Amino acid sequence: MARRPAGRNAPVTTNSPANGARARIVAAALQALAEGDGDFEMGDVARRARVSVGLAYHYFGSKAGLISVLITDFHDRHEAVVNSCVDKALPWPVREKARLKASIEFMYGDPVAAVMMGKLSSNSEVIAIVSGRRSAVIEMAARNVAEGQRRGFIAAEIDPNIAGAAIVGAVNQAVAKAIASRRRPDRDQLADRLWSFIAGGLSLAPPTTARSSEHAKEATSSWARSGSRRR
């Protein structure tokens, strides 16, 4: 039966001895990657995981193979957070701002986010994996924009495909810059400023009512509860 170790962003492990060894190698590699500022040695990972180097190579084939698993693991955990279900009845801007805040919370809290978004972003394995996943994220963003148009929050003349690509690209670059900074900006302020940028680009009117504020709190709490259930 699958279980999740302590920590909201931690990878899933299982009770199987073989899968347990594999999961320990992944966890050790994530730790070594964070401490090594984007690099690690297989021997060090094996030592941390309390397995032989040969077993590490048996499971992953090479260092590049292990890096590919780490990249996939990171993006799976990120997408699980931002794609968590929320009340579809919420106003579109409230729901999407809560999604943005959940993404930033994840990036600020995950120990390997800075190297994944920074030094490793030019790695060939990263580029190969991320390019396909980014296309899927942009498609999802375009569908979200189109939904906002259908619900009357976004002007019909805006191209959802271009808007989706612009939002994903801008948010990724801004958050990558923020988490790489020696003094990270406050995460809530970052979310507010990025949302203002998005709202301006989509010609959204800023929420002004107390009810909108209440909706925002409900949406954020929904994501927090969902994350707690996945621990």
C-alpha cells in the first residue's frame, strides 16, 4: 500500500522492499541534488540510500536516467498540487488565483525547485522532459482562459492559446527568478503581483467585494486540505 512520508512535497514510497530501496535512492538523490546545487555523484547517492552503487545503476541505468526520474517526480508533484480539485462554482478569477498561489507555495517549499528551475533547466534531460509537459500545461492554461471567456470574465477577442502561453511563460520565469534570489520576495506578495499582471493581460476587473475575498480564502483552504490528505 502506498504511503507518503512527512512533508507535503515528498515523493511517494511503498512498503515493498524492492520499491523501498528504489524510493530511498530517489529520496537520497533529491537531497543530494539540493545540497549539490544541481549535481550529485551516484556513489554519494548510494551511500545516503544505504544501497550498493550497483543497485542504483540497476534501477536507473545511469546518472542521466536517475536525473530523468527526479525531473518527472518533481513535475508530477507540482502538477498534483496545481491540478487539485476545487469548487467549480467559484468565480473563475478566484479559482485561478488560488491555483497560482498553490503553485508558488509548492515552488517555495520544495527543496529542489530552485535547481530544477535554474541550473538544471538547460540540462538536455530536463529540456526533453519539460518541453512536452510544458506544452500540456499551456494547453490546459488555454482551456482555462477559454472557460473564463465562456463564463463572461474574459473578453472574447483575446486568443486563449496566446494568452495561455504568455501566462505560463511569464509565471515560470518570474517564479524561477524569485526562488533563485538570495532574498526571496514574500510569496503572497509575489502571487498578488503576478495575478495583477495576469488580470491586466486578460482585462479582468480586480475583485473588490468582501464575498470575493471570502471565496479566495475558501479556494486556498481547499488546496491546503487537499495537500494534507496527500501526505
